[in-house]
Amino acid sequence: MIDLVKKAMLTGIGVASLTKDKIEDIAKDFAQKGKLSEQEGEKLVREMVSKTEESKEELKKQINTMVEKALAKTEFVRTADIEELHGEIASLRKEIEALRNGKTT
């Protein structure tokens, strides 16, 4: 019975969008209707919270991968790249100034 309830919850509601409170509410509703024992309800909540967290992490990884791929295909300049260039420019300015003053670094 608990497997059927889990499948129904996973099918009916996106796992990544479930909150612990929502999972607890659904489990309590099933328990009140006599479809789950208290122990089955608690087990269901633990398992669903765990699966929700796993799904959220996997979704984050997939999104990050997709964003990285999209950025790699564009000519988008990252802040880190700009900061690196600023450092190189500052270094070159110092060298130019030293050469103008007759000094070498």
C-alpha cells in the first residue's frame, strides 16, 4: 500500500517542488483516512523528504550543467575573466611606467 501511495505522490506532484510540510500534510491525510498506519506515514515522510532533497540536488546539477554549456556557446564575458584582465592591465601599466622612468622590473 505504501508503495502505491509513494507512486501516486511522485506522479501527481513534482518531487523537486515538495516541501517537508506538504509531504507531512499528505501523509497525515492518508493516515486519517485509514490508508496508512502511523508508522507507515512516518516512513513515507522520511523517504519522500529524502527523495525530494535528492531530486532538488540533481535538478541543480542539471541546471548548472545546462547554464555552463549555454555560456560556453556565447561570447559572454565572466566577472572572473574581467578581473583577471584588470590585474594584467595593472601589471602592464606598472611595467610601462617603470620603462618610462628608466627602470626595469
